[in-house]
Amino acid sequence: MNKRKHKGHRKSEKKPNRLKKQNIKPNSSRNQADGKPKGKQKTVTAEVTCSGLTNEGKGIVEWEGKRLEVAHLMPGEKAEVIVSKRGRYVNAELKRVIKPSKDRITPPCEYYYACGGCQLQHMNEQAQTRFKQETVDALMEPFIKPEAILTMDDSYDYRNKSHTTFGLNKERQVIGGLYAQNTHQIIPMERCLIHDPKADEIVQTIKGMLKSSKMQPYNEDTGQGFLRHVLVKVGKGSGEIMVVLVVASPVFKGKNNFVKALRKAHPEITTLLMNINNRDTSMILGDQEKVLFGKGTITDTLCGLKFEISAKSFYQINPVQTEKLYGKAIEMAELTGKETVVDAYCGIGTISLIASRKAGKVIGVELNKDAVRDAIRNSKRNGVKNARFYQGDAGEFMVQMAARGEKADVVIMDPPRSGSDEAFLSSVVKLQPKRVVYVSCNPETQARDMKYLVKNGYKVEGVQPVDMFPQTHHVEAVAKLVLKEAGNR
């Protein structure tokens, strides 16, 4: 990775390094026991040495024979931590670093310790890469040695989707920002360094318009107010921008003036929507949607194909790295132009349509009917004739294919973070494709699922990690599994 210079982005000096004071303390991890904490909380300060990192990038330390996890601590570092005990619960958070690692830097983001959305900004990019590589290597050790992780040259400003929550502070002033980790407390912020800069600029304009208008942010506690969230999607290739105002009521007073003023301030906005979410829920988007300006969708180009993206569409948030990821997935599929490919969890058809250029036939299956509709539209938009999309459970679909005696040469699967369940994996085994290409945003559940496939006749022939989410502990990986010959199982 090439280091990108930001204000304050430097290596720490060789002296104790205190964390910046924040209005919200860094969130510590809960350790040891399950169940509700009982008894009075006791707090002590302890000096510890970090022996390694968890898969979430937290430092591992030992205290009174207990293994504790401490956010923002690095291997080899000596530090003071605040240990809190209540009943069987033991929490630990970093107070100060006594002996910093040579790989420690000052996080460029002023909200880093309060937010929790990024977990690795205190590491230089070499340390981040090493951590992610070692995480995937350890998880895949039972199967194969993974390839070197594909990193990103510019590891900031990459997100094509941003979500901002609005509210009022104690002085009744309008604030907009992100929730502190594991809370519903809004951290007011003007700029997130991994968001698209234009998206943050638009959000700041909306915040200013709120201050000068009678539009009130929504209050979760009282149920009063109007604007809950602002969702911005940016087509990194096309330059098109979607803004979604998530509101608590369909009655939008001053709507025309608001739309006119926002478009004047940001003529680059190509569509503006109002999404109505009046439910007491943690879900951002509601079911009702109204287009205030434009066509209600944006398009973007990925791997040479055009995709239409709606407010609810799933679309990978880092298109630069997605092209590397999908390119590797198609390479692992070993397509010659004759194969039948099943794309399970196909979403809006990105992998399906990319695969269609080298496959004989592609079958995309997706449970979300809106995504299937988008996939069909995207297929027509790109003039693809050899891909078909079906709404339904992918596992059941493949079981039915096997029952009818139909074959698939390749199954491409890209499940959610929780991975697949045994019902789906058993359907893959019943269909017996020659190759399975498993794309995952969580190598931990990927390794679990691969263990099932290996037990049932498959061999892992390659794993490629991709750093899709720089500055965070998340890492993507794509794996190639091949069906063993009957006599070699």
C-alpha cells in the first residue's frame, strides 16, 4: 500500500503515548462470562504487555490469569489499562501506551477513538496488511496457504455509500454523524476519512439547511421530529449521486423549496428520494419510497458492465477492490464458454453478469425480490442473453435442480457475514458442481463452511484475500474448491 498523507498521520515518538481525550471513551470488549453482570463494579489500573491480536484487531493481554482484549493496543506494546470487574465480567480499556510499537501512528481521524467504525487507524499500513494476512493465513491453515493479500493503493475515501444519523444535542442544536460503537449516541462529525468526500460535503449542506429551516431531526426517545438519516450513494465510475432522506412521516413541509435549494447547492446530485420509516426499529430504510427528483436510481460501471443501483440495492462499497475480487473469482471458476454457472446469493447480478461473458449459461438465484428485479434490468441493460434470474432460496433451488437430474459445472456463492447454513451447503454437495467459488466478507465463517465442503468431497485449491475495507479489521477472501474424483475421496 502507498501511504496517503493526512494531517496528523505520523509515527509515534519513543515516549508514552496518551490517547486523545474524547467526549466518548473507546469501547472496551466484554470478557470472560456470559449472562448479566452482578455485584458492584471494581476498577483497577494495571500494567500489561500485548502478546497478539484477535481477529477483530484487539490486543490480547493477560491479567491475573485471565485473557483480556484491549482495543487500540498492538503486539509487543507495554501499556496501562483500566480493568473493570463486575461479577464474572471483566472489561479492559486502554489508558496509555508506555512502550509503543514501531508500527504505531497517530490516527488521522479526530473521531477515531470515539467512533469505532474503523479499528486499525492506529497501525501503519504495513501493520494493517500484516494483520489481515496473518488472520486469513491462520483461518485457512487446515486447507492451504493463502496468496498474498491484494491491497489498495489509496486506502481512504473509498466508500461509495455513506449513512449519517441526525439528532439534537443537549443545547438543542442540530448534529449529524455516526453512532458510537454499540450505542445510539451520535458522534457529531463533518468528515469521515473513508467516505467519499462529496457525500460528506452534501450531508454538511443538508445539516446547514436543517438549521435554517423548520425541519427537525427525529428524536428516538420521544418519537418527535422528521429527518432520521441521510443515505448517499456515489457511482465512483459514473459520477452519479443518489441522496436518500429517511424521514419519520410522509408529510414533508417545504419539500419543493428544500429540493430546489439542495439541487442548487449540489447540481451533481442526479436523484433525490424520500424514504419513510416510521417504525421503532434499528433498520435504516422503511418500505415506502418516493422519488423527489431524477429517476430514483443511479448507474455505475464495474468490470466494464453497467449496473443500476436503487436505494435498497446491495452493491459492494469499494469498487476498486471489488474489481480485483471479482476478477479473481472468475479466474478461479476456470470458465471456457461452455459451463453452466449457478450464482447463489446473486443480489443485483454483478457476479452473474461478469461471469456470463465467459460462461455458457448463468443462473442467478436471490431471495430478495427487489434485487432480482434489479438483476433482470441490469441483464437487459448490458445486452446479456445467457443469464437468467430467479427469486427464491438458493439451496432449495439447487436441490430441485439435482432432483431433476440437471447439472451445474460451477457454483459461485457470496453469502452474508454469517456465512451459509448446512441446508445450503448440503444442496451444493447434492448438485456436485466441479468447482465451487466461495466469496466471503468473513473468512471465519468461510473457513467453517469450507470444512463442511471438504468433508463432503471437495478440495481447496486456492484462497485469495483482498483488503476491501482498509482502516477496519474486515477482510474479504475468495476460495476455490474442486470436486475430488470419486476414487480419491
